[in-house]
Amino acid sequence: MTSMAQASGVGTKWLKRFYVFLFAVMAFTGFGQMPIFKRYYISDIPGLGWSADFYKTHYIHYLGGAVLLGLLAYLIVDYLLTGRRRYCLTASAWARIVLLGGIVITGIFRVLKNLPDVVFSPGFTMLIDIAHLGFMMAYLLAGLIFLIFKSRWTTGLDD
């Protein structure tokens, strides 16, 4: 039993490109939640005027978060059902998984914080906000380091 992503190189390339695109959109809209695009004239660049609108970046970020959760669920199920027999996660994969877990957990708390009936203390809210930003910055830095050193997510069991 092979998954679509593992069955062909085309499926794997498409999935990788979509993942990178999704993270680029999430990083851009996430930084848009801190009103820096208007302050630093990024929204004055032709075609980026929408980036100064907090609610547009907010909704795009939420939509991206939902797509990211779906993609992660697909990849987890795919690995557990088919990938474990042929692939082993590398140390860099485990580091990325921990950082992604931190991003997802703090992101869920940020969504809860924005619900009208959920109230967190100001200190806890600040902790969640800074942790979410910190996990994302660490993930981007780790991704850059792993890209430079060509560290993969998986290795074959027969390697």
C-alpha cells in the first residue's frame, strides 16, 4: 500500500511546493498581525495594499492554519499507515516536529483567545503570543539551517 505522495516523484514535489508556499503565506500573514506592513510602507508596494488590512491578513492566516492542520493530519496518517515500513524520521525531522507542535498548540490557544467567551489573563496572553512568534522564528531558522545542510525529513530503512 503506497500513498499518492510516495507513489510518484510528482506527488512528492507538488506536496513539498505546496508546503513551502503555505508556510510562506502563513509567515507573511502572521507578521501582518503585527501592524508592520503599513508602518514600514510594505503595503505601498503595488499589489500589496491588502496587507495593511488587519482583518484580511487575519482571515487568510486562519484559513492557512486550517489548511496546515489538514495537511499535517494527512502526512501523519500517511506516515503511520504506509511510511513507517519504508522510511525512518531523521533527527532534523524530530526537531521540526517539535517546533511545528509548538506552533500548532500556541496557534490553537491564539484562536481560543480570540473567541468572545474565552478570557485569558494578560500575562498568559502575552506568553502565548510570544511563544507562537518564537516557535515560528525558530522553525524558519531551523528550516534554513536544514536546507543549507541538506538535512532531510526521512531516510530509507535500508540506508
